[in-house]
Amino acid sequence: MWCSAFYDKIYLDMINSNKSTMFKGIIEMSVKWEFPSNDYGILNGIGEAGIETFKGLPYRSLAREICQNSLDAALVQSQPVRVEFMSSFLSDKDIPDFDALKKALKLCYEFWAEQKNKKTMDFFKQAMKVSENTKISLLRISDFNTTGLTGSDQDYNTPWQNLVKASGVSDKAGFSGGSFGIGKSAPFACSDLRTVFYATQDKDGLKAFQGIARLVSFKKKGFVGLNADEISTGIGYYGETRRKSAIRECISLDQRFSRNQSGTDVFILGFQNKDNWKNEMVKSVLEDFLCAIYEGKLIVRIQEIEISKRTLAEVIEDYKEEAKTAYNYYQVLISPETEEREFQFEDLGKVKFYLLIQKNLHRRVLMSRSNGMKVFDQKNISSTIQFAGICVLNDNGINSYFREMENPQHNAWEPERHHQPKEAKKKKQSLARQIKNIVIEFGKNTTVDEMDAEGMGEFLPDNMIESSQREGEKEETVTDRTKDIDIVLSNLKTAQRGFEKLQVGKSGEEEEVIGAEIEIGTGESGGRDYGEDNPHKTKEGSSFGKEERDGNGTNGIGNTEYAVGNEDENREEIVRHLFEVHIMSVRMILVDARQKKYRLIFKPQKNAKSAYLQLQLSGEQKNVDVNILSAVRLDNQANLKCTYNKIYLDDIVETRTLSVEFCIAFSEPSSMEVSLYGYPL
């Protein structure tokens, strides 16, 4: 280490000495782009793993990784860390040694064109096109109230060297965020040139500036006058070429900015400034750092938009449709109805849990580190209680333990990554169970205006708002009184059927799902009657007989529809056979007990024309027709025609989920039998 510092001192002395003009010229010539040889070893292609990891969501990944690193490097804990994302354009003449970088891009293209690698050729065609512009897009990312990147004067295992030169290495431990060392790839995923410059002034006043180009291997012949046929590693360094080390200055490529305090600047050259980049980053900050912003730990500026504790209410209101998850959690933070619970989690440390039970919340819990960064959303907690929650791992011990489970993107806990995977899995499950128990405990004593049934998430989106409801019409969602709504599928032609018994009952009691064999029956037959949906009198009946019969009879349920032409024309008989449409899956929920309003969600197994639902109340001795007062189809809010116990749907499509709300003239919840009929298309 002392040797590097010794030569650096000589370098600075010669640069600054008026008596060393000859050496000054020699040394200054050595500050340029350098692409080391691979020494006839590995060839690096375009699919660099770290960069590919972040290409799917480049802007969100960039904001997440940068803000995480800045929070971990906070200098004064009592003051907020500030991060800026500022886009501009840079003259090609102001880019350090840009001609050499352009030459490297061309050589990359030529080498991989010989290999006929289309993906690589396409990338470098675009890169060369961008490099020919006189103005190059630049994104400056700067943080403040941070330590800066320390250790720029050393060779190994320092924040500066791990960022600039190391691969898959991180010096973060304990409760700090990054632990895989791939977060450094996020800026490169946002660059058309795969080139980034770093500048820092650390807390001790040490300054550094260096550029990194993560390209692909290429033949070095022709690069800045070289004649050798060596192959490069594809990774280039702009700086002092002797040791591929940094320049001892904190240089700014943004002419509007200069650094006068500790912190780090990242300059993304050839920034992919697509139209949506700013909105994507704002959404990322709101979704991933809501708690840190609200608690005053972090301030983020993205162009003209400032996201801080002072502006949070305004910004999140503007983005409530684009950042719906964050908007739900924001209600938890600001509501006076929010319940707060702190508990000791096993031997790892304390957890803080904030819970709001309120209509239309999304039933998720934000799992947060102690620094206010979200890891993921915990789902599948309760489908009967409408709530949102925030769970903060408060102590260093529990942060360190669960951090070891995080995946490289830091958005999931995967116990297999822990050094004790079986134990880690149990602790993950235990924490989830405790969160669920708290939600259920508070849910028992809380009233909201809606209720739902287990399994509805398969059919209804989380943010669906109940239609046609008046405020205050409903009473308790959670009650000690259990009401059963049974659905019976009648006259099924298939022998195996999943059958769900839905209970609207105590919160926290898991609804029972029963797989059952359903016996096939032909049902009661009618006699020779007039059909309700066809005015023509036929021997066998055109629809369901309206008179009850004790026996099966020979002239039972009508199954034929006749169409008769005008009297003055030749009569043409068209025969279509009515059939029962099997229902693949069905759910029912009591939406409003006072209005006797139900919601039925089902999937037909086949296509059908002129389809209709038929509903009956299931009694002990016999079924009773339901008197349906009104019905609405929820996907298009169309009013449906109703005739006593039938709801007419028109055409239906196989496997397409349909949702219907209807009101009946029956005061008490009861078991219902649902049948679906139609004609072939």
C-alpha cells in the first residue's frame, strides 16, 4: 500500500512542480483510456451478467441501487442524505480521451462482426451512432451528507476499489444494503456506451476521478497506435495507466456542478434518457424508499422534482395512480387510526409493525430495513380484512440475519441463500405468521364497509371498488355470527368437481375449501308445458316446464328451440338444442346484506349463445326459485335482463371469467343452486 502512495506522491509533485516540465508532459500523456490484455485468456461478450440483471427495469434499478448505497454511507445520521439525478448534454470535446473510446467501440464491432454475433453487432452499431453526435447525453448522480468513497489511494478491499475494479465483491456487512457487489452494474445498464465516470471527495478530503468502460473483448491492433494482436478483456479504465489508478482530482463532467463537500458523483455517459425515465425514477423512489423519505432520512431530487418529507404529500398525490402500492402505505403513515405494535422477534431483535384497517386498502405489508428501504411486499395475509401495514426490522441483529437471505436485486428473502437455510426458512415463516396474527387480532375488533371471501383474488383485482354502494350502508365486516353461502352446481355431466364452501364469518378463521365428488343426477322432469323463453307450444316443451311433476315423465325438460319464419314466406325450421354449460369454477360473495346483493364469479367451460343463469334457494325438502330483482354485469356495467329466477347473459366465451352482481327478494342469506344454460354457437 505504501508503495502506491509513494508513487502517487511523486506523480502529484511532478505535476505541480514548475521545475518538472519534462516529466509533467510524460506523466500527463499516461492519463488516458487503457484496455488491458486478456493474456490469451477468457473472452468477454455482450451478455455481462451484472448488466443483464438490471436491463429489465433499468431506471428503477438505478434509483434503488444508488439511494441504497447513499443511505448506507450516511455521514451525519441526524441529517438526511441527499441524492440528485440531473440529466444534461455534454460536448464530445469535453469528454476525456473520447477519440480513444470511439476507436474501442469500432474495434468491438469489427471483432464480433467476424464472429457474426448479431446481438453484439446491434449494440455497437447503436453505440457508434451515439458516439458520432456532437452532444452526448449525460446523467449526473450526486449524493451529499455521505462519507464519499474512501480508500481511493489503496489497491484492494476499499469502497472505491470495490466499486471501480472489483467484480462480485462488496465490503458491506451487517445491516448495510448491498452484499453481492453487482449493484455497481445498474448505471451501465442505462448507458448506450456502457461507460461511467466516478468522482469522489471522501470525508478525509481525499479526491479521485476515474472512468470505466465495460465493453467486450476486441483485438487491440489499431487501438491508439498498437500493432500487437492481443485481445483485450473488454473492460477499459480512464486514468493513470501505470497502475490503472484514479486521477487525484474530483472532476465534474457537468459544467453546472462542482463539488465542495464530501460525497460521490456518478456520470453515466450516453445515458438512455427515454421519455419515461424521470417518472420511472420518481415511482421507484416512492415505492422503495417511502419510509426513509417520510422519516426525513432521505431527500431525492430528480430534475425539477424534489421528493422529501416536506414535499411527499404533494408528490405522492400526483403519482397515486402510477405508484398505487406506495399510496396505500402512505395512508398507514399519516392516518390517526394506524395501530402501532413493537415486539421482540425471537433472539434477533425488535420489530415495529404499523397497521391500518380501512376500506379499499390492498392487503399487503411493506417489509422494510431499518434504514427505510423496502425489500418486498408481504401478501397472502388475509382476504377478508382490508388493510395495509408496514413492518420495520428495527435492530441490527435482525437486519443482518434477514439481509443474508436477500437475492442480488434485494427484493426478496430466499432462505436457501442463508448459511443456515433450514433455520432461515423457519424464521421467515415465523415472522410472516406473527404479522398475520396481528392483522387478524386487530381485524376482529375493527369495522369497515366491505367484506370479501377467500379466493376472490383469483377473480377480482386488489383495487376493485365495490359498485353501487352507499356510504355507511353496511355494518360489521367481522362478526361472531357465522353466515354460510353455499353454491351447488346442479346436473353436472362431469364426475370430478372442486367445490368451495364460502363462509362469511370470524376474521382470521381460515375458510374451508373442500374437494368433493359430486354425484351426477338428471334432476326433476317437468311435464308438457309452455316454455318461458319460447312462446311456441310443442309436444316436448321448448324450455323448463313450469309445473312440478312427481315422476321423471316422458315429456320432461324441453331441450329444443324452434324458429319459425313469417307466415307469408316459406317456413324454415331451425333446430338448436339447449344444453347445460358446465361451470369450471364458481365463487359467490354476499356484498351487501341490507340490499340482499350478491356477487357471482364463474368460468364457463364452453362457448354458448343466448346463455342464462338460473338460481334457486336450496331447501331441506326441495329447492325454491330465487326472485331476482336486478342484475349487473361488472365488466361493462351493463344492466342484465332478469325473469324471476333467470339472469340473461347473451353470448359467453369458454374459460373467460364473468362477474355478475344481483339483488334478490329474500331477506336471509341462504344456500343457492346455480345452473348455466345456453345454445350452441
